[in-house]
Amino acid sequence: MPPKEAWFFETIGPEGQPLVYLRFQATGMVARRIGPFASCEIAVWMLDMILDLVTDGLIEVCNNGSDHTVSIPLQRRAEIVTPEDYFTFSPSPKPSKPKPKSVPKAKATKKATAKPKPSKRKAA
């Protein structure tokens, strides 16, 4: 993915030279402003270095993290896991769906009763 314009902030330095700051934010962390750099090209190079370090760190954690994890067999899932359900790689079964809320019954309404029509018979 190419760098986005929102990741960089350009300003003018005290001596009139252009300065570029890099805005970096990883999930769960506060956004960081890194710089200033003399050009946008140098800021992109710094972003590339940061991404290399993060990638190397994740690879090392994945390779060496197995020393500290519990070894349990993974279970096969009968259903397909989609991001809409949840996103996890844990061996636990899918949590049950919450019960739908009960819909209150409609109140019984009194039907309008028609008045009986007077009979056409004459009283004897």
C-alpha cells in the first residue's frame, strides 16, 4: 500500500526551510509525531524503517513465543468463521448467540359489538 497524504504533515521551519513530520499510529497506541525531516522522501524512508522493525519484532515474537504458550490441540470448526462473527484463532468453540428479546404481546382490544337490530315481529 502506498503512503497516504494524511500520514505526513508539512510545515515551514524557523529559517523558512520546509519540514515534514511523519504521523505514525499502531492499533491500540496513541498517534506519534516523528520528525522533522528535510523532505517527504526522507520521511517515507523512516516509515519504511519503522515498518521493518515492527515486522521483525512480530516475527521474533511468533517464533519465540511458543516457549510460553500452552500446548493444546486445535479443534476443527464445523462452521466457517467470518470477520462479521468475530476474529480469533483460539481453539475455543464459537460463543452462543444471545437469545432474541421477547416481543411484548399486543393488548387485546375490545371489538365493537353491534347493537342487536330490533325484530320485525310484532309482539302478540
